[in-house]
Amino acid sequence: MAGSTPGSGFAEPAATLARADAAPVRDRRWEVVRRAARARLAPFGAAVLLLALVAALGAPLLAPYDPVKQDLGHALAPPGRAHLLGTDSIGRDVLSRMIWGTRVSLVAGFVSVAIAAATGCVLGILAGYAGGRVDGLVMRLMDAVLSFPPLVLALALGAVLGAGLTGVLIALGVVYTPTFARLMRGQVLAIKAREYVDASRALGASGWRVACRHVLPNATAPIVVQASLSVAFAILAEASLSFLGLGIQPPAASWGSMINAGRGYLQQAPWIVFGPGAALFVTVVGLNFVGDAIRDALDPRLRT
Amino acid sequence: MGRLVLHRLGATIPVLLLVTAGVFSLLHLTPGDPIDVMMAESVDATVKANLRRELGLDRPIAVQYVAWMGRVLRGDLGRSVRNGEPVIENVGRRIRPSLQLALLAMAISLLIAAPVALASAVRRNTSIDRAGTTFALFGICMPNFLLALLLIFFFGVTLRWLPVSGYTDPAEDLIAGVRSLVLPAVTLGLALAAVITRTLRSSLLEALTEDYVRTARAKGLSEWAVIRAHVLRNALIPVVTVLGLQLGTLIGGAVITEYVFGLPGVGRLVVDAVFARDYPLVQGVVLLIAAGFIASNLLVDLLYGWIDPRIRIR
Amino acid sequence: MAAMEPGRNAQSVSRRAFLGWCAAASGAPAAVLGARRAEAQAPAPKKGGTLRVGFYIEAATMDPHLSGSKIDRQVYHNIYEPLVTLDVRLGIKPGLAESWTQPDVRTLVFKLRRGVKFHDGTDFNAEAAKFNFNRMKTEPKSVRKGEVASIDSVDVVDPYTIKINLKRPDAALLATLTDRAGMMVSPKVIQERGSELERNAKGAGTGPFEFVEWVKDDHLVIKRNEAYWNKQGGPYLDRIRYRPIPDDTVKLQSLQAGEIDVMDYVAPRDVAAVKADRNIVVVDVPSLAAFSYQLNTTRPPFNAKALRQAVAYSLDLDQIVKGVWLNVGVPANGPVPPSSWAYDRTIPPIKRDLARAKAKLAEGGQPNGFGFTMTTANIPINIQEAEVIQAQLGEAGIAMKIKLVDAATQLANGNSRNFDMISYQWSGRPDPDGNSYQFFKTTPGTSLNWSGISNPQIDALLDRTRETFNAAERKKLFSDLTRILQDELPMIYIVHPIEPKAFAPRVQGYEPIPDGMMRFKDVWLK
């Protein structure tokens, strides 16, 4: 299954990245170069991530205004001294909403990936360890999820669960699960073949015990690497869903929903879109650098 | 090889069953029904009940699923509830713009990626290389809905160079058609260009270290001649693979791009159908998209084995 | 004719026109005067050209008897004709029927126009009309059944006279027949290619334009009917090409870029900018619509009338209409829009009064406020309105949550009464009956009465509006209804929106009718 591990086809670019990573690359010298480049970029990524974390945690302190406080008399005010990034169509401070929106984006990114990683790992271990029919069933299920148009899945889940962040987290979690399940299964199969597993089996340890004792610790590195890279794209995917109106419920803001609300005002008030747009872009770039760095640190074998 | 193909084809059947059963149950769990949506402002209960009976919507879900499956096996994907049009015709019409968009996006991405990757690879570890790799990263991280809005804003509204929405079939009017597809194709193509730049750059670097390249260099050939004669062709193989995989995703997956630019493609069709609760249409399109996706994966896997026997699939 | 001056004047003229509309309700003919002046300056119409129209969604079917979608009517009003039509003040004027009489409250006699031919060359006559009514009543898939439910039978009196026998008095029927229920389709087309009519309306209508082709998802083309019976005025246009453009912003950009000549609707957020654009002419068309929220009276909290009132008194409609609708609409006092003859301008919209709201909270047993959920559509302007309402209610101690749903879910929640408060954006009907009866009448089973209101006084009033044929008396009944509704509050009315339409300056001669339908018979291109 060489190239057929599409990460998520959620946001369109997300799909493309996973494939890029899957492309076979083996040049060693090039590795060194890239590592050097990353070494320069990783601090930038770390700074972006740190800034985002600070904004998310310190939102109540940092935001100059109440993010839901309306001022219809000052709607669509351009950036200025009172409102550094201007106001939106009902006079809310764009900067404050952007800062609070960081929470939503980070929660969406980390929680959905956590859901996917947890579910994927359990299914992967199950499939890899049990083998046979269970393996077939689980992996066919994962194939089905992968070939399901992700947006339809999110739309339907949103309608079933009711629109809101929970629906988005679950939808994203489901979409990213197969990646982790496949990865875990591969690890399990590889480790299962090793001797010390056979040895503990011979000593009478149960299947699950072996899995927890030996398989999990060994598989941690690649899972963490995959997870760290997935977070950036989960954030993008949440923004795409919010852009389509499927994400967080008003009056709370996420970057995607701010861009959606502002797109009708692109001509009159471009600042509504540009602020959260820039935040989204910079965060995703930064998280990518961090993800690359984690990969280098944790698992040199996975380097591209 | 033949047995392998058969085996893989056999494995797709349970996958398709799972996908269709999944979409069926999800749709029916979703509040709302097609008749209500179709006749939103009508209160005539008997008319609605009659329509539901006629369309079989009053039967249990399992029965509806089996009946639908039975028809699908006979090659009948059913008709849209909203306008009574056969699903297959609907998709057939919508796949044209999607396909054209995907192909144009790929062409654009190659036009951008090839020179960038080549420059990066040949002048590796220079500022040109860094600019190239940074571009690739930015292209991947750029949310396409934001890019779409920016493109519309600058090229459609401010400069008025290109139409901001709508679709003309290039087969009918080549120039108008291409013009209507340029902005959405650039939106999709830029992200794709980023991916291809990464892939192509790595594979070029790899190819440049091969023995025959060293031999060619030793013979005194110029760098460009070496690249043209020995490197480029080999380096393009992974690119072709990436493109092949993308085709499946781009058709049916370019929902946001199709939406923002008002292109009547497959992605928009399926989302509109979900909103209209047009069950047969959603089910039909999802089935076709899933089948297309699986087929393109299978094709690429086989292609891999054929191109490079070393990575023949398990 | 009205307000089609190019450039900057459009704003002032259209504003005047709009005030005129409101005045029309009280009998002052300001709009028509404004329009006449514009007409006098205009050069003579000329034939030719293709009008490119952008609509928000694609048509669903070409068969008026099976159509359940509002957008279809935009096309129908150019290729089909109803028995009677609306004038700019929502009065009834002759259409395919030259005249009508009402010998008693259960009988309606139409004298049909002679010399009218369908586009397929067959004659329009009494037999054809009877055929159409029968099809509406008996065709299994007919969506018109409810609208013609009061019709018992149709008799052909002579080749150009039909007599409609009613089961019960129905004062609103004439207004209903100005739209799809009154549109006449060629019996020959229905008999020969009935099922195909949904996609292809060739030869089916009598209107000033005839159907040419419909390429789904792309365009629908109609062309001038050279043999149109009415020799006065148009049709002038060679062709009309409709294109679906679902996104308001993109549609506007298409107009600005010269890709279309007409757009059906300008969103409030764009109105100011578009009016400032010298290359676009905006016509404010007052609508029949009433945008509101239904309150679920069948379960807590809104089974308590005092709490419904507490919500209503907490709302500041002026602020909503100004801040959210940007004054592209007027605060609503009830279901009847200002464009209607039945609108009572002496009844003010409910005013914000927080002290009164507090008192009502105490009366409803919730002196410290209460919480509930609003269900509304996932559309930017709905979201904005919900957010503003949320803030206003918060000031009164009422905690409102917002739940966004898609249209299908909204309908399902409404029909099953699974909501506390739900937005309802009714597009409106020419007769006030269509804006009230089905919302407030006690009806078991399916209806638009999602609030579950059942009030004998309201029921009796609604019945009387259908049995009363004198307009002044009917108007008084609707005023009484509006007052009761302001107290009973099964629905809280927010705004009667204006639906501005925008044109390229070369488009001339458009006459705005408050039903929002764009009739292009007399439109021409400079």
C-alpha cells in the first residue's frame, strides 16, 4: 500500500501533505541539509506555538475587549488606536475575537488528533495483534472511512450531533483515525515478529498484556511524530469546517468562522478576514516546523 | 500480478458495502427529509405522504437499503428526489467541470513546481533552494478558502482580469472556458505545486547522486545536459504517482473551491444533495466517489510495482 | 418603469419609491408619481439583446403544478401567465382572464381573453383552463392541491367563460390565482409530454417569452414570443439567460464585472456600496416577507405567555433593523407587510421596555430570568441577528443559547415542535391570508403553526377574514388580529425586509412588484 495513505482529505491541502510525506525519499546528504534548515526554523515554530499557547491560555487577560461585546455604532471600524485590528459587522473587536479564537483552533487541533490517535492505536493494536478476520474487518473499516468523502462525513455528523465544536472534534477524529490505525498495525506486526514478544508469550503472558508491555512503548515514537504533524492540519480542517458554518456556535469565534463572517465584507472591511487569516497561516506554518523538529528528534528513521 | 489485482478488487467489495451502509445510516439519522425540504412552504400533509410513499421513503431503513443495493447491482443508481433526474446523468454532467478543473490545476502545479524544484535541486543549499522550499511549505499551509477569497478579490474584483464565478465548458468556448477555470485551478494548483515541488526536489536530488549521473558528468557533459538526459525522467516517476493519487481526491474533494467559485462540480453536487436530503443522489455520488478513490489507489499501487519492481506490493 | 434612472439618482428615487409603497397602504399614490416622472424622461424602448440574469439558486422544475421552489416562479412569470396578476400595489388586475365576477361568495366567474395561443400553437380557452384546475386537484404529485383546496369544481359556461364553484367562501383565492395556482399550461403539452415538462417547457406557456433550453447547473434560456397576444409594450428582449450563482458576494461581483445584467437580490451588507457604484442601478423592492421567530407554546418555557412577552419586551427591533439589516427593511408590527393594502400603520411595532420585561419575568415565575435555546439557520445575517438578540436578552437577564442548523434540520425541528424559539423567514403571499392563516389557525397535523398556538378568538377572526369580501372590513379584521398577536405572541415579528434588485445601467423599464418576481415583458436594453 505504498502511496495510499492519505492523511485526511479534509481540507484539500491536508490531503496533499500526507502524500508528500509518503513519497519515497532516501537521500542522506539532503537529509543533513534539511536538518540544518529545520534547526534554523524550529525556534521560529516553537515561538509561534508558544505565542499561540499564551494567547489561548491568557485570552481573558490579553484580549483588550470582551470578544462578544457588540457596539453596533462602531461596526466595521477600520484598524486604529481603539481597535488595533478593527471591528466586525456588529462592532466586535477583531483582535479580541482572534485571541479567543486561538483557543478554539488549538483545542480543535489537539483534541481531534488525540481522539484519532487513541482510537487509531486501539484499533491498530487490535487488528495487528488479533490478525485474521478481526484484522480484515478493522482494516476494511478504515479503508471505508478513508474513501468516504470527508466533508460529507462532517456534514452528516454535524447534523446528527448538532452543529458545534463537539461534532467537529468527533468528525475530525474519525477522519484521522485510519492513519493512526494503519501506523499502529504496522508497528505491531513488526514488533510481534521480534523475539522478546515470543518469549513473553511463551511465559504465558496474555495478548493484551504483551501489547501493553512491549508493543505500546515501542510504537510511541512514530505515533507522536504522526500526531505532531497532524495537529497543524487538524487546525486547518477545523477552519475549513467553520468556514462552511459547521464549527463553533455563535457568539464564540474561531478563525475559520471569522473568515466566513467577514468574506461578505472583503471589499468594505478586509481586516475582518486578514487578521484571522494571517493567524491561521502563521500557526500552521509554525506547527509544521515544530512537527518536523519533533520527528527529527524522536525518530531519525522517519526522516524524509 | 493478476491474482493480486483480483484479490485487491475483492477487498474493495466490503469497503464499498461499509461506505454505502455508513452513508445510508448517517443520512437517515440526520434530521429532516427530502420532501419537507422540497415543499418547504407547503402544508399539505397528504401530498407529502403520497410523495413519500411513491418514493419508498416510508419504509424501514434496512428495507430501503436492500432495495437500493438491489437496484445498484442491476446498474441503476436511481433518481434525484428534487428534480427526478437519474443520478448517473447528474454525476455525468457534474464530472466534466471537476475533471477539467483537476487537470488544469495539475498543469498549473507542474508549471510552477518543475522550475522551482529544478532550481532548488541544482542550486541546493543556496538562497534559491531555501526560497523554493519555503514556497513549498507556505503553499501547503495556505488554507485554500483564504487563497480563493484573495484571488477573487485581486484578480476578479480589483483588477477585473478574470471572471469571479461561473463555468463555461472549454469544449464549447475554449477561451471563455479556460478563463472561467483559471482562478479555481490556481487555488487548487498552488497547494498541489507545493507538494510536487517537495517530491520532485527530493527525487531530483536522489537521482543526481546515482552512478550513471556521475559517469555522465565525468564524460564532461554540461550540468543541464546531464539533468535533461539522465535525471529528469527518473525523477518524474514519483511526481506522476502523486498526481495520480491526487486526481481521485480532486474530483469530488474540491468542495470549497467549487463552492467559492460557483463551479458546478461533483464536490458541490454532493454537499448540495446533503443539504437537500436528496438521499438517492447523496448515496449514488458517495458510492461513485468512493469507488473512484479506491480505483485510483489501486492503480497507483500497481503502477508502483510496475515502475519499480523493488517496491512491489505485499 | 419605476426608479430605473441610472447612477446616483437611483438611491433617492428608490427610497422615495419605497416610502411610496408604505404610503400606498394608506392610499397615497406617491410611488406611481415618482415612477411616471422617470418614465417621461426615458427614451423609447427598442427591441433586441440578451438579458443575463443571476439568481441565487437553480430552478427545480418547469412544471408549475409540481413546483415547490420559490425560484421557479421567477422563470414562470415570463413564460406562463396566470388568470389574474398583481399590480404594483398588490391590487388584482386582469391576466389571461379579462374580467371576473362574484355572483355569490361560493362562485367565481372568469371571462377569458380571446385570441390567446400557447407557444405550441394551440388555443387557450375555457376547456384548457378547466383542464389545468383538474390537473392541479388530481395529479398525485401536484403541489398546488392545498392552494386550490377551496375549489369544488370548474364548469365550462361557454368557450371563453369558466365558473369556479367553491366548497367554502375564500376571499384569498383571487390573490392565490395570481401565481402558480392560476398559471395555465398547454393541455396538449401535458398530455403528450407531461413527464418531460419538468425539464423542458417548450410550447407550454402563453407568456411573453418562450422556453428555449435548460442546461442544468449552467443556464436556462427563454426567447421572445413573437406571437404574443398583448401588442402593447414588450416583449422587447430577444433572449433572457438565467444563471444560478449561489453566493451573494460572488453574484454582486459578477454584476460589477459585467458578467450579468440583473441580480435578484442584494444583501443588506452590500446595499450601501452598490448604491454608491455609478455603474449599478439599485431598485428597492419592498417585499411581502415577514421575518420572525416562532415560540413553542406547547412546552416550557414558552407555554407561559408572560415569558413570551418578557422576550418581546426585551427586544429592540429598531436596533436590530438598523444594526443587522442596515435599514434594508422596516421593523415589523405583525404578519402583514407594509406593501400590503391590509397593513395598519397605526399599530406600532412592540417597543423595548426592560422594566415591563422584568415584571413579565416575575409574572411568569422567573423573576431572575431564565434560559432557552434559539434555533436558527446557518446564514451570516441570521447569525448576526441571533447574536444581537442574544445580547439584548442578556440585558434583561434572559440567557439565550444559539443553535445553528441547516434548512432541512430547521424544518424537521419545526414540524416536530422540537425547539424553544425558532427563526421563520416567510417569503410572504400577496394576500395577508397567506401570511397569517396557516401560522395561527388551530390545525392538527402538518401546518406552519409550529408555535402550537390554539386560541378560539384568533381562530374565529381568521375564519371571518376568509368570508369577508369587503376590503376595508377585511383590513380591520387583520388589524384586530395583529393586535391580539402582539399580546398573545406565538410569534415575534422582527422585520419586513426590502429585497433590493440591482441592474446594469443599460437595463430599462423594470417594474417592481412587491412579490419580488421579475417580469421582463417591458424590459429593454439601451
